[in-house]
Amino acid sequence: MSKGKQLGKLFGAQIKMMFREKQVWFWNLFFPIILMVIFMVIFGGSGSSEFKAKVAVVKTSANATSDMLESYLRQVPVFEWKSDVPVSEEQADAWVKDKDVEAVIILPSSSESTTLELIVNKENEKSATTQAVRGILDQIIVQSNYAVSKVQPTFKLETKAISNGSEDLSYVDFLLTGMIALAVAQGGLFGMVDMVEMRRKGLLKRLRMTPVKMGLFGVAGMMVRFVLGIVQIIILSAIGVLGFGANLHLDFPTLIVGFLVGALAFNALGYLFSSFSKSIEAYMGMANIASFLMMFLSGIFFPTSGFPEWLVPVSQVLPLTYFVNGIRDGMVYGSGIATSDFWMGIGILGVWGVVAFGIGALIYRKGKVEVR
């Protein structure tokens, strides 16, 4: 039988084997889809970036100062008012405790008073919404001070957001590409479960005694996982674009290089895990630990630049960090293949793959895990 025919038959056989493994389908397709949808619904706002904070105002007595401040507050577009008129402190406290509002603003009780009071729920004291409301109030106080003293500010701040991606870049695009990288990585980490079972039962040993070329057997398995990776990219991209309004700006050379090197590296890691796993349970346990560790430390959900300083070096040694960056370069930023950072990341991914495959091959040659 020619090598081409043998490769085709091995490819078909491994496709059938993959269909029989329910764990592989869950971790490679259903889990990334479920996780991506949950995060997009919570943080992506179904593609909407509009921020709103529900607030209420307490005005114990009408006076010039409280009237002026209330008029300023009512003009803030991000404030969603629980009541169109000021309410009592008792009612406001009840709303805060029940989390019916994010914050309550108590206005000065007299014209001589100069203090605004912000009331928030203790559980939300450090939340992003509370910090945003506090920042808005700080700005209103500064503007009020200028108005009362009739002083024109000398300096002003203008804010402009730029990105090395497109102008319509959003968190949905960021999360989508991170989940695609995670799905492909899990395809490699969890995709060697059949090798564990075959090795445990001695099927690999028997296979070596047949005319089948073991190299072609490995190539066929790799082709299966490449096809699965392409399916993952298509399905997750379709959900992100059609369901959540993600904007993709594809750079195919960058995407192809990043995908191929990343898929090879994580298949090598899965191969390494399978080389010293005596059971499917042991293999899945190691793959799960590696997957969850990298999932939260590789910039899939949030940029690594926001990590504590001591955690940044940990992120910088994980292969998924560079795979995520490569996929984002190819799908969102629309550039990368001409940059040194891209090739540095690809180089680190390649080192991970070579080292993992080398150790795994050594263990397979020298170790014996078969039970019969």
C-alpha cells in the first residue's frame, strides 16, 4: 500500500476514534463555546459598550448649593435615575442595601455646607462602577468650585484612545480571539486521550508489529487535530461575529503561522502528558490543571498588563500567552508577521513544542506503561 493511501486510511481511522471520545468533544467545542458566551454576555454587553450607573439623590433641604449640584448631576448622561425627584435618606439606604441602585448622592443640607456624601453598598465599595461614579463626582466638584470662584481653569485634559488594531476594536473582539486560542490549545492538550488508552492496552505495541508506518500514524493524528482546530476557529468566529457583533480584521499569513506553530506546540504538550499517563483519568487530570492554569494567566479574558507585577513573569513563560497574542495579531490587529514581537512569541512557542515533544518521545521509547 502506498504511503498516500496508508495516510488516508489512518486519517479516517483517527477521525472515527475522535468521534468516540466524548471528553474530547466537550473540551474542544462545547466548553469554549459555553465559556465564551458566558463572558461575552456578562462583560461584552452583547456588543454594546454603553456604561450606565443607577443612582438616586437625597436633598434634605432646598438651597442654592444643593439646587446647583443637583442640576449638574441630572445632566450626567451615564447616570440612570431611580427616581426623578430627590428621596428620603431612609428610602435611599433601603435601595442601596437591596442593591436597587449602585449609589446614592446626598447633597449639602445648607448653602454653607461644602460636602457631598456618596453612599454605596459595602460589597460594591471597590467595584469599577463605584470608582466611576466617584470619579464623576470629583469632576463635578472641581467644576462647581471653578464656577463659584469664577475662575477659568488653566489646563484641560483631552482623551483619545488608539490601538494597534482597528478603530472598532472592542472587548468582544479581544475575548473572541482569546477563546479561539484556548479552544485550539485544548484541542492539543486533550487530543491525545486515545493514545493513552491504546498505549495502556498494548495496542501501540501491536501496531508497531504491523506494516503501518508509525510516523504516518502520528501525522494522521496531527492532521485530525488541525482539522478540528479549523472547525473551532470557524464556529467560534461565527458565534462572535453573528451573535455578539465582533469585528475581525484578518491577516491570513500571520494567522496561518500562529495557528500552525501554536497547534503543533500544544499537540506536543498533549503528547508529553500522554507519555507518562497510566490511565485516562491521570491524563485528563494533568491536561485540566495545565489548561486552567494557563486559562487565567495568559490574557484570554483580561490583558496581562493589568496583572500584579509579581504575576507578569509567570504569564510571560506560559506558551498560551504567546499563542493568544499570535491569534490576535492575525484576527484582530491585522498585523504581526513583520514585527519582532510576533516572531519572538512564535520562537518561544516553538521551543515549548520541541522540548515537550523531545521529552515525550524519550519517555515513549524507554518507558513501559502497557498492562498487557
